[in-house]
Amino acid sequence: MNRIAGWIGGRLARFLSAPAHQHAIAPATDVALLASCLEPGDVVLVEGHSRFSIAIKYLTQSTWSHVALYVGLRRRNPAEPPEPCFVEADVVEGVRLVGLEAFRDYHLRICRPVGLSENERQRVIDYTLSRLGAQYDLRNVFDLLRYMIPIPPVPVHLRRRLIAFGAGDPTRAICSTLVAQAFHTVLYPILPMTGPHGSHAHDCDVCVAEILRVRDHQLFVPRDFDVSPYFEVVKPSLAGGPAALEAARQALRGPDGAGRHLWR
């Protein structure tokens, strides 16, 4: 039965990981710009296109569906020169090292931890590198079936819990737990605590319970790095400085310099 469940889970994971058409309003990020402003330890948020991604974006009410950690220049192949590399958790391939080409067709954002020492930053990177090759048990088919319905009729306050449904490893593969755990090894927070054990008061008891539950289970999702008060948001499109902004303004002016009527 385990062999059959594993076969079904593998087929299901590959189906859910396949690209699915989705209307997007944000253009793909120039990976050359991305590389120019990356620092080791940066968290890269990805707006994915797969069936997994569509479900995660809906459940988390966010643009972002995937997370990778930039680990600096490394050799993926001994015969090739060092290149910018990232560690990511893929539900089919497991924890792996990928290069810039993995993000060439995606809208991206960088979230940079603030105040980490060089030693702490290296420990975060070393933790993710130590997990390379880890595979995810796909025999828990129920953990994957939830993503067959991209827009489940679930109340907003229960949507994050739907990601936690089940106890199989696919939950940890799909969510951002790997990167969150890496930062927790150096006691670096992702989100602030609230309620009786935290410094932030909250009027809604249900909200406090949900926040504490998320922290306790380490059920972090990509948007948590975006909204975190401990990560600085870096937009690669602004890496070009005034020149990049002027190019965008020139595009708005149009060829005749009169300006485009964007409201039409």
C-alpha cells in the first residue's frame, strides 16, 4: 500500500507542480537586476504559476507562493564556475540548489534580514545547505489532494489552517518552513509575538489564538516574510536607481512625448 500511495502521490505532485495559465499584472523580474542587488542570506519571494501556487496565493491572500534563500556564489557542478545559487524546497525534487535560471520567468521580491551578524548569516545559510537532498514523503496523498481545489470555499480566518491540514511532509515542502527554521536557528524572528507572551496587544481573541498557533507550529507562508517588520523589502526593479526610473517615465510619455492615456 505504501508503494501504491507513493506512486499516486508522485503523479499528483507532478501534476500540481506543472505550470498553469494565470492572468498576471506584474512583469517578470530581470534576473540580471536581481543578481546585482542580492546579498547572501536574502529571502527571495516568488509569484509562481503552478497549480500549487494558485492555491497557496488564494489561501494566503498574497501575491507570493514560493520562497528561496540566496546562499551566494557556489558551484553546482565542479566543472563550472561559481554562480549565484539559491536553496529551495520543491515538493517533487526535495530540497535542492538552483541558479538564476530557475526564476527567469517570475515576478520576484527580495526580503533582507536586518541586523544579522556575518556569523549568524552564515549559520542560516549553513542550515539550509545541510538540508540539501532531503526528500519529502509523498505517500500522504491527503496532504496533496487539498490543492486540487484552487479556490476552496473556506472562511478567511481558516485558510491558513487548510495549509496545515494533515501531518505529511508535503506541508513542509510547500510552505516556507525550511527558510523560517533556518532563521530560527539564530533566534531571528519572522513575525512578532502577540497576546500574553508578546509585546503587541490585540483586540481580537480569535486573532491572537491564530497568531500564537502559527508561531507554535512554525506554519509560515511566503507573505510572512513580506509583511515581517524584521525584513527589509528590496525591489530589484529599483536597483538601476534614477536611470531605471527615468526609463519607466519615458515609456509613459510615449514616442511623441505627449504622454499615454493610461485610463482608457
